Amino acid sequence: MLRNMYKNQHVVKTERGWGIRGEKNSRITKNFDTQQEAIERARDIAINQESELLIHGKDGKIRERSSYGNDPFPPKG
């Protein structure tokens, strides 16, 4: 099985609005005023890197996730 060499992208609530954070990064890559702006940019990054996009709610819990590469076929389950 191939390991994904790129980082999953997380959209998270920040003090300044919403931000994108690469998986296992402690720093925010970029801040946005709205969650929608952050989601759109993070989706572009995830598509480009063939990784996953994880969208967190204001409470910090993952509310949605989308995968843009390296999916097993057929899917398990």
C-alpha cells in the first residue's frame, strides 16, 4: 500500500477567524475571515497534493472530511 506523501489539510477555528493547518503542523498555514474561504483554499491544496481535507466546527470536532487521492478501490465496507 502506498503511503500518502503529502499532509492532510485541516480547516480550524482561530483567534483571527478560520485557518488552514497541515497535519501535524503546530502553526496555521494561512488565516481567513470566513470558514468558507478557508475551505475553498484548503480544498485546492488537498486536490493538488492528493490528500484529505478535514473541516472542523467551532467546537474543534471534525464535522466533514473529503479525500482527494490514494483511495483504495474498491472501498472497504
